[in-house]
Amino acid sequence: MLERSHRATIAGELEQAVGELERAGVTAEARREATLLWAAVTGASPGEVWLRRDRTAPPEVERFRDAVARRSSGVPFAYAVGRISFRRLELRLDPRALIPRPETEGLVELVLASMRQALRDSLTVAGNPKGLPDGRGKRETLGVVADVGTGCGCIALSLAVEGNFDRVIAVERQAEAAALARENVALVRPPVPVEVRVGDLLAPLTGERCRAVVANPPYLTDEEYAAIDPSVRLFEPREALVSGPDGLDATRALLAGAQGVLEPGGLLALEIDERRADAVRTLALASGWTHVTVHEDLFGRPRYALARASPVPTFRP
């Protein structure tokens, strides 16, 4: 083990971390992971870490050592550093909420594109083809959107920052995860109101009329959950992953009830398990949804289901 005096530089700290990670066997790329841990804790880029390696270690070194210790014990990277990058955001993260996956960023992109296209189409019909401000100088907005099962708030906050919504409602069943989402609302300070409500699925939306409901619901069976990587099973919240005997309990409930909280023609957008894409499409059509489409993720897997209730929405000026 290096003496503390020899660990005074960033390079010395990184070497110590590499040794700890290698002995723990939690990663096959200990040097790369040590660099990424330092970057995440200090806010530097990996390239900056390399360029500054001969400098004296800054005060953040204690946080880095703690992160290395957590990672060496098997804690997933995002929990070890206490933060996650999601689209344009840097969010706090801990085991109160599921670690956001890159695929979920694609769900946000689909929702934004779908809502903007619907707005352009309605404005074209109204004689305003470019979506310019109306005669009163007001640009048309996308109304209210709800994120059901918000976790750390990544979907809700991305929609608030990137979309042109009036407000965002973030629903979360677990009070602990809802508290984390509120911390991230305070951290991000989005340009439109984001309200975090505690409750199961659609119940907290009673009385609302949304233009869109978005969700990344749990979609694994008990058997599938038992077989997933231990780094997920041992650290991430089970209730955010498992949803009944066929993995579709939450999805089924959303398909059955979302039309009750949507405006006519409103959008329901779900992240789904690639193995159940056909089942979700069948459930959606049986529940009265129209224009049901399944979209692939970046890896070519059927990952997102978008459905609209009829009629197609009219965006009022």
C-alpha cells in the first residue's frame, strides 16, 4: 500500500484506487474506472484528470476515497459516486431510486418529438405552420405532462428542461424515492413547475387532464429478477423492477387507466421489455388505444410503446 505522503498527487491517489479495485475484482478495467470515479467526484473530464495527474490532490480526495471504497465493495458506479448523467442533466442518485439507463433517454426523445409534431400539425391546420407566437404574442405550449414512477426524477426533469410544457407532475409510489426526486428538482431548478406527488401509478393524477403520460414502469417477472446481474439485484430497489407473474401488472394498469387522466387524443408513452412488445401492443388495442406504435432503441430492440386515444388532439391558441 502506498504511504499517504506518496498519495499526495492525483496520480498517487489513482494508483491506490487501481490497486483496491483490482483486488476487489469488481471491474476488468480498474485503471479506467479509477479515472472515471475521480472525474465524477471532482467534476473534471477524464482527459482533464490525465492532464492534471501530477498536481496535488484537491480537497475532494476524501470523497474520492469513499467512492472507491464503495465501488470496491460491489456498489454500482452511479451509487458509489452519488450522481448520474441523464441527457442534459446531472442528478443526485442513491439506492432510494433505480439507476436510469441510456434506453430511458430514448423514451424522453420520442415523447418530445411526438408532442412537438402534434403541435406543429395542429398549428398548420390553424394557419400557423411554423408554430409562431399567436396574435397575442404567446407561443403555444404543450400543456401538462405526467411522469409516473419518476424515481430520481430524470424523465420529469428532462421534460421540464427540454420541453415546452406548462408544468410537469412527477408521481412516485415510494416516499424515499419521491424525496430524492424533490432534491433533484431543487438542484436542477427547471424553468417550469415540477410537482412531485406520492402515490401508486395514476391515483395521484385524479382530476388532472394531461397532454401526455410517460412511464418507465417495472416489467420483470420474479424469475427474471432472480436471474439478473447481482449488481442490480443486490443494490437497486426491487419494486422498481418487478411487476407481477407476467411482468405486465404496472403496464396493464397504465393502459387501462391512463385515458381517464389524458386530454382527448393524449399520448401515453411507455418503456417496455423487448420480450413483451407484442403483448403490450395487444393490451393497448384491447384497452381502446388508437395509433399504437412500438419503437426500437439504439440497439434495435423493441423498447417503447406509444399510444394515442382518439381523436387527435387540438392545440388551442
